[in-house]
Amino acid sequence: MANDGLTVAVLGPGGVGGLLAALLSRAGHRVVCLSGDGTARRLAADGIKVRSGHFGDFTARVEADTELREPADVSLIAVKATALDAALERLPAKVLGEEGLVVPLLNGVEHPARLRERYGSERVAPAVIRVESTRIAPGVIEHGSPFAEVDLTADTAPRARVERLAGALEWAGVRARVEAGESAALWAKMSFLAPFALLTTRYGVPVGDVRTLHRAELTALVEETAAVGRACGAPVDPAAALARYDAFPATAKSSMQRDAEAGRALELDAIGGALLRAAERTGVPAPVAGELVRHLAPLAGTDG
């Protein structure tokens, strides 16, 4: 794949967005980070510092602003689902340009429809990312996993534009591929993410303890999630999801768990809620997921 020069806007330069912004900038692309005023000033002055055993420790220079003011080839959306509506004000549809690609990296399966309503189907190319990466301060990213993998989709967006982004990510050191179907990619991620997020947050332990101390519950939840995914038309393999758990660093925490520890808003509705809504629509029982969501609802500030 080629490493054609791109202008990339990154909405939400946190753990995921900040890491990708820094890697793409280091690979020679123009990167504009979109955030609040204080963070934007810090990034413009100091760049993004990455601490990573996999990618090395480095600082990448980026541009920064509070909203997009000129067309970008790609706009990566890397905010939490709880902040999506407010954050999208920083990414005006009229500024994107006719060929601007919008690539959401959000957790869950319901956000693509909302983004297509706002930006048009031909612009939106949902993606999923597998990585452990945390913003420990504005412009300071700690990457903990020995990998960063992105699955891109091109169901409604031009495939050539999506493949161009895949090439840029590969050159930057991120394993990237264009998947055949959006639903399959999103539900493959969900089959790993939902159990990871719900169980690590429920018990307050890293994934290594979940897969040993709570193995039966993990297996049941993975199987529930896979069944819902299959009912939604995605060929999810629960054995493959469990294998990813066994290969994941034992000390890894989910972003939902980190949010709970920090007292931040939880993506419970975007992950657990979306799973239960899909289960109800398809008539697939999901008792383990339902119990976990009910238990976590008070922590998320919902009534369950």
C-alpha cells in the first residue's frame, strides 16, 4: 500500500485518537487535532508525546484547533460515545469537502446510522480499533498493548479512499485492513468489547483476572454476544473472541473500567445497552448481559 500524503483531522485526541494522530504525523501526514481550547493550545505548542514499548517513545508535531475550518481527506472520530453529540459540533459537514472521509472509531454498533444522517452515507466508513492506549495528560499518550490494529469498512464510502487510509495507517505502523462487511467488523469487535468492558468494570479487575477468576461468566457472555451478532447478520465466532482474550496482556483494563475508576461517564448504553437492544430486536436471550448492565446502571447514572 502507498503512503500518499493525507490531511487528517482527529476529533478527540485522547488515548486512541492521540496515538493515531501522533503515528500519522510521524509518518509524514498533516494532522489537525480537534478538541477543547485548552487541549488545542497544549497540542499546538508541545505536540503529542507517546510512550510505547511497541512504537517507541517520541513526540509528534500536530496542528490543533477547536473545530475543523478547512477540508480534510480523512476525519477520524475518536471521542467516547457519551461525548459524541457535543463533539460533532467541531466537525461541520459543510467544511468536510465532497471527498472527505469520516471514519468513526467509536465503541458499539449504533453510531454509524447517526453519522450517516449528519454527513451522508458516501462519506462515512466505520472502523474498529484494537489497542490499549490511554491519555494520561493532555498531549501525553501511554500505549500499553504490543499491537494496534484497525479494521476499516467501505460499505457505503468509496473503497479507494478507504484503502488509501489503510495504506497510510500501515506505513505508520498500525496493522490495517479493509473488511468485506461493516456489520461483521462491528460485531466482531462487540463480541470482544462487551464482555471486556462489562466484566472488568463489574469486578474492578484487569482482563487476566476476568479470564481466570470469572471464566464461566466470560464464556457465557461471549457466547451471548456472538449469538446476537449472528442474528444481526454477522458471522461472529465465540471461540475466536475467547482466543483474543487469552492472548491479551493480563494487566489490560477496559476503557470503561478506567472511566469508572476516574469517576467519568461510562459508555454503558453504547455497549451494554446496544447489545441488549439488539438482543430484544432479534429475540436472542441475553441474561448475563442484562444482569451486568443492571448492576452497572447506578454507576453509570442510569436506572437500568
